[in-house]
Amino acid sequence: MQSQICLPEAILHLMLKEWQMERPKLLLSVYGGSKNFSLSPKVEQAFSKGLVTAALSTGAWILTNGINTGASKYVGEAVKIYGGHDLRKRNTVGITPWGVIDNNADLIGRDVFRPYQPLGNPLSKRACLNGFHSHFLFVDDGTLGKHGCQQGLRRKLEKHINLLKIHPRLNFGVPVVCVVLEGGPAVISTVLDYVSSVPPVPVFVFEGSGRAADLLAFLYNELEADIKDDFLMRIKQVFAVDQSEAFHLYALLLQCMDHRQCVRQNYIIDVYVQLKFILL
């Protein structure tokens, strides 16, 4: 689907009417590194079990970039291990740039079954889809091998879903939550977009997962301390950037902390078990 011509209401109609997905009561939008990274067993279990428990207990949809590497691969593994046997409740949607998918021509067709090999070619610079996602939306802006074109459509879709009433008797829409696992510099800009939006979107950061998540968690915990010089050095080392880019990212991180009441660490289960009781 091309983001220039697809309206979010048309996509939501596809998801609810054609795909017959259950109307969500919560939207968990997961961001993180697109390349593979390692998690400690403790962090991986906290993320995997927390994410899927929150999703299943509240009737949530999970959104990722859908590829079989990085954060979305961890989401797929979480769904595989903790998702249960009812495939209809595994509402895990990949919103994926068409130009990054390996063998994407294999997916073209109408009203036909198209087999897709998710293993991938180790020599290819493109990515495969993660097979434990239940649905995919492809965004094509004409570029090849480039991430990011899906972001505008993804945010528009999230905002449109937020307008849905979670229950006819309740006068509020579907809550949207951003979840951060590791991540590169672009994730910091994404977090700022969420926490500074109107209304603000809460962000849950998994400390210990690496890079952007750890920088956000560190600054959240040490905001009152005089850490600027050391923190700039940490940014340079984490992202392998020069001084100018480190200053830019530092400024973005500080802007995120201007909305620090919207940033939380590793608390998905606690918050959304409480939400479950509200929904029931």
C-alpha cells in the first residue's frame, strides 16, 4: 500500500472488515533497532512476557516494522512463546517498507495464495518478513533498501485507531503506547514525536536493551545531575557519531525529558493489568 494514496480509514476498514481482526482495546507500537542485537535473558523475558501478557489481557494490537531482524524479531519470538494457541488473538501487524523486503515479488498477486520463504539470502542487503506476525501492511515510496517511509502512515493509522471507542458505554478512545527496545538515533526522534504530541503518547523504555533505550533510561534517572560532558561522550560511543551529531541527539533527548511524565521503564504489565480492569 502506498502511503501517498491510502487513507488511514481505508486501511482500518481493511483490517476490521476484510481481515476480520478484533477491534483493539489497546495499541502497542514497538520501536527499536532494525539490525540484530543481543538481549540479556532477564531483559528478553521481561520484554517478551510483559508485551504479550499486556496484549492478550487487554485485547491489544501490536505494531512493528515486521522484519525478521532486530526489535520486530524479538516481538515475533515473544508471540511464538507466549502468544497461546488461538491464532485469532495474535494481532501482531508489521508495517513494512516494500523496498526493504527480500524477494518481495513473491508477494504480488490478487486472490491467490503466495508462498513466501522467510529464511532470506545471507548475501542480500534486504530483509525478510517475520513469520510470527499475523498481518502485514506494505508501504512503497519507490525507494529500495531504505527504512523510514512507513513512519508517516503508521502514525496516521495509530491516530485514527485512537479515535475508535474501546466500548460503546465508555467515552474514550483506544489508548496508544510506544514501546522502545534498543534502537538507533531515529528512535529518539520518534520518542520525542510521541511524548510531545497532543494528547501525549506514553512511552515505555526497556532499560538494559541497549543504545537509544539505555540513553533515555539513563537520562531519565540522572536528569538532575551534572552529566552533560560524560553523557555527550556516551552518545558518541553508543551511536558512533561526531561531536555535532552528539549535541543534536543530546538536545533531542533533553526535549524528551521535558515530557518525562510520559516516559516509563519496564512497567508494561503493571500498568496494563490495571487497564484491563478498567476495560472489563
